[in-house]
Amino acid sequence: MKLLTPLIALLMLAGAAQAQTYTVMCAKVSCGRLLVNETATRLETDHSYRNNGRGPDQKEVVEFAPDGAWLSYRTEGVSTYGARIDESFTLKDGRAAWRSPVDQGERPGAGRDLVYLPVQSTPAWAGRLARTLLQRPGHRAAALPVGQISIERVQTLKPAGASFEVGLYAIQGFDLDPSYLWLREDNQALFAKVDPGWGGTLLQGFEAELDRLADAQKAAQIARLQKLATELPKPLPGLTVIENVRWFDSQAAVLRGPSDVYLFEGRIAAIAKPGALTSAAPEQRISGKGRTLLPGFIDMHSHLDASALLLNLASGVTAVRDVGNSNADLAELRGRIERGEVLGPRIAANGFIEGKSPFSSQADFVPDNLPDALAAIDWYAARGYRQLKLYNSIRPEWVKPMVAHARSLGLRTGGHVPAFMTARQAVEAGYDELHHINQVTLNFLVGKGDDTRTLLRFNLVGDKAADLKLNDRRTQDFIALLKKKGTVVDATMTAFEATYTQRQGQPSPSYVMVAANLPAVVQRGYLSAEVDLDEAKAKRWGASWKVMMDLLRRMHAAGIPLVAGTDATPGFAFQRELELYVQAGIPAAQALKIATWNGAKYSDRLGEIGSIERGKRADLVLVDGDPVADIRAIRRIALVIKGEQALSPSALYQTMGILPFVPSAEVVK
């Protein structure tokens, strides 16, 4: 079907406003709505949803000239974590001006072909942007404050019961990967914006189409990744040697070598003194001089989707533990990676179970009674899962019988601390692992009636953790309990660093060190803080952050097993996680052990990955410099090896519009 001409599209919107209601779906459950009133010259939106006890409330008004020029944009509201939304843009007499919580500026002599990119917008805004791009020459436009945006149609389909077709469109320039949305083909109005695995926003009456749209969108993403999987890797057939390289012994947490490390058929075959194996005759040689060889990193707190695959690999993350996802989607993605159809890290999965409540995070299993919760454990056990993740709305009285049932089937249990329960009580009930530094810190702060299914689980820590005295008897007893039980802690420090320390408009402390290499639009996004911190609150919450960092240090010093997880931007967040461990006082060698050996051990993969040993998989990271002396060297990745393939980080980054950090190591035949 041909695209509508700009004139026809405008005529169809002219006259009375078209009012549309969209349903926000969290997984497959309605969790909010988007109200839209639209004419050719005006767009009004009202967007609100709640998932996992949080969500935005946002209203927008956008005005356009009859020729389609963007004249003004105004939005107000509250973001997912409570930050103020207050942003505006105007174009008048050739002068563009904008103001947001993160920046402000103006551009004299601005053309009428510019579009405006807000810090936070609604799906309806994205739909109108798409229509604008389709009406522009080449289907592209320059954006303010920064960026170049383009669009292309991927495919069309006809929704069940509809008299019209819808098209899947890919917009380039928002992020590191294409952004997708669905438009009606008869009038170019928004039909749906889908986030596979999470849910989406769909025109009311077509909620049943969510899975079909998600499948088509995933197919488009996979097709792109399949093409890259044929172009990017360098095969390592036969024997490969990494010559004269220092290598990290992750079990002992020390550097060894220099050595020659031999790889054969995707596994580590031998480690020898340089030049000792004179008759080895390798097919490929890689120079290790001035470099350090590490086991591939293992991100122990991932929520993986197709958009995260290449960014993980480029950053040296060759394996992940997924702790909450659509079970079917994750199994499909894992199968594609294992069959070599797409590039991605090795995946282990936790079985996610949430309790039913008004604050539930929607998932495959959201039981409202204990028998159903135990049945969910049976489902996971039958499919080979090794650990469960319990979530906020699990009832406290369920925890002990759930843990006992899981343990009888050979499964460990961890996750969030359920509301109206302390971390100590969860550990005493049998938790094998605690997730998130805020959940651990809440142990000392929650009162009997505090409902941590809400934003209170973040705000209470920011407001009160600064007053904690970590050398008191209560803290010592709790850490002793963790030690006695062997409880693992997955602190995900990077997921909270900006929450407690970033002011609006300041660079994110978690990504400032890589921001200059990222696309300009992404850089601007990292200026947006999740929480509004005035001077007094910033001082208070910053002090609370220091307490959390000190608690991390104390747990490590006491021998509490730590694993490195992110729950944030793939790859870059992992690198920052290790830097934060060192900032907290953990030696760099120990941070590297946490990132490799511990990750493999506590995801039941130590027999295959996690260390540089004969017989293990050749999942390796070659970095320029010495990360034991300076942990920041883990950002200077020269080569990633996963099995029988070598991957250039520079080439991987370039597919996402990211400037390389160091030249890639050469594989010489």
C-alpha cells in the first residue's frame, strides 16, 4: 500500500479533533491509558500508568502550522520515579527556544523543517513525529536540541476485525537501536507502540493484537541482528594463540604470566610460557603485549532483550543471568544465540514469581494464593531452572514454605524483600540471595506499616540511611547472619548511583565517562535525573549513598559473597559497577573476581566459564593495560572472544552509533 501524501493526511485530520483512547498494557494486563485529541494543527495527550508500584503522569500539547512546521511543545507531569516533567519549545519568527529540567537554549534563524525531541514524551508524540517524518523529503529531519531523525517502513499487516492495515515503522536517531511503532496506513495515526516482553500502548479495542504486533516487531529486530551476525564475527578455526599476555587467575584473584594462551575449537587448550610450544603451528595469532586477558564478564542482574545483545558483548559481558523476563521470549532469544543465529551473551535464567496486588509487576506467574505460588515453583523446577526470584508483592507468610519447596526440588531462592518484611526476616526464612543495595539497607529502616511496593523503597533509603551507624550491634549482627547463612548479595550499585546523587541537568555519574562517545541524543538523555534533588535533598541523599557504599565495603570485608549485576544500561553499567566496588574500598582484583568467578559460581556455570583454565569455554576479554592496577582499564577492550569467534568491540559499537574507545586487536593469520 502506498503512503498517504502529506496533503491527504492533513485533510483527514482537519476539522473537529479526533479523540482516541489507547490502553497501556503491562505484560498482558491493562495498567493505564493514553488519551489523545488531535487535529492537523494540534495534539493533546494525557498519559498515565502504574506497574510495579510506579509509573508516569504526563500531559502534552503540541501545535503545528498548516504546512506541518512544529510551532510549540509543552509538557508537564511527574516521571516514573517522581521527578518533575516541565518542558517547552517554541518556534516564532525564525527563532527556536526550548527549556527543560536538563537544559535550555535558543537557535536564531531556525528553519521550519526542524522537529523537537523532549526529554520524556508519550507514545502519541512519537506517532505524530513519525507522521511528520513521512511527510519530509527523504523521510528525515534535523532535531532540536540535537540529532538527526529518520524513518522507514518495515512491514504491514491487518489487525483482526479492522478495516485498515497498520505499518511497522523504524525510527533511527532516538537511541542506540531503532525505535519501533505502528501507524494506521489509512491516516498515519498512531495505532500502537509495543515493547516486546514488557507490554505496550494500543488503540482501545485492539488489545488482543499485542502478541501479534510484538512478534512482528521482534522478527524485525532479529532480522537486523541476523544480518550483523554474518558480518561482524571473525571465525577462529583450528588453533589460536594469544601471545605474551598477562592473564587474570580469577579464583586466586591475581595476575599471572606473561604466557601464551592457546584456544582450540572454542575452548582454552593450553597455557604455556611464551614461545614454549614451538611446534604448535597456530592458524591465528593475537598479540597480548601490553594487554591483560580476563575471563568474560558475567552480569548477574539482567533483563535481557534483543536490543541489549551487542552492547553487552562490546563491553566484555559474555554471559548474563536474567532475573525477570517473559519466559517464552527469553527461551526463544537464548535458542537463537545458542544456534548462532544472532550474537549475544550466554544466558542463565532465574524463575520470576510475583504476588498479586495493586502494585504487582506483571509477569508469567502472579499468584494470589500459596498453592498457586508452589505450582509456579514446580513449573520452573520441571524446566531446569536453578534459582527463583521472588518479588515485592509476595506475602511474607508464603516465603518460608516457598523456599522450603524450592529447596526440596534443588532450587535456590533470592530476589527482592517482600513488602512488610525485613531482609533479616527473609534470610531467616531461607533466602539464599538478596537483590539491590536499597533492599539490604531497608533492613535497618522499614517500620511495621511501611509499604515497600511503592516508591517508598527508594525514598525511605534516601531520606533516612544517612543516619545509620554501621558499626552498631544491629548491623554487625545482620552481617554475621549473612556470613553464617552464606547469603549472596547482588547489590546493583550502578542502578542506584544516579538516583541518590544526580541533580537535574548534570551528567549521570554512571555514564559521564563514556558519554562523549555516545550519540548526542543519548548524551542529552543522561542529563535527566530520575529524582528531583534540591540542594538540601541532594546533600541528604548523597550522604545516604555514602552509607550504602560503606555497607557494601563492610559486607565484602566480612566475607559475604557478592556478585556483579547491573539492572541498568547493558555493558557500560557493568563496567561502572566494578568501578564503584573499587571506590567503596574493594581491591580491584577482588572486584574482577566478583565479576567472573563469583558470577559463574552462583549461576551454576563454574565448570564452563568464569576462569581461564584448560578445558573451559574460550569466553575471554582482552583489554589494553592492567585492570588490577587501574580498574578503569576494563573500558579499554581490544577484543572479545566467545567460543570460536572473535569480536571487534569497535565494530560492535559502530553498529550502535558509538565511537570506539580503543583500536581493536588484530587477529593475524
